[in-house]
Amino acid sequence: MKMVVAYVDPERFEEIREDLLELGFVSISVLNASGSTPEATMSASYRGATLERHLRPKARIECIVGAEHTQTVVDAMLKHGGERTFVFVVPVEQAHPTETVKTDAVTADVG
């Protein structure tokens, strides 16, 4: 199993969610996050001091899938995520309940 994590602009989340649902990936998690950027996203002046903000709002999307589906999920996130999308994949030893993880594993009938 693998966990695919993407940081995307929040307004891009709905397109990604719809695409993943159409592909059969029904179990995803989304969190509000912030990403640091080298250039200021906002500058302001307060009492003579210049303030710069270097954080950009992001949505963090997580999806745990069978290893055979990893590239499909990555492609969907990159397709709809926009230019400032960051995606990475990490191995997962266990996930419970297993019914929420889409895999192509066939269970053997032991009799």
C-alpha cells in the first residue's frame, strides 16, 4: 500500500475529488494547510514597518491505495492541481479498516 499526498491550491480540490471518485477512489482525506514561498504573497505596512507574508493557503489531500493504483492517483492530482502542486508518495505498512483502501488484491480461499 502507498499513501499519495498532494498540496494543491484550495480551489482545485473539488476537481481532484470528482476525478478520484469517478476513478473509484472514494476514501480521501483533506486538511487545510499553508505552504511557504520564497516570494512574498502579501506585503503591507503597519506603523511604519513593512510586513511580508510568505505563506500560501493550501489543501492537503491524502489517499491510501494499493501500490498498483499509485500512478493513477498521482496523475489525477497533477492533472487538476495546477502549477503549484506538490505530490509525494510514501509506503504504508497497514491501514484499517482495509475496506476503505482500493486494491486489486485477490484473497485466497483457504479451505
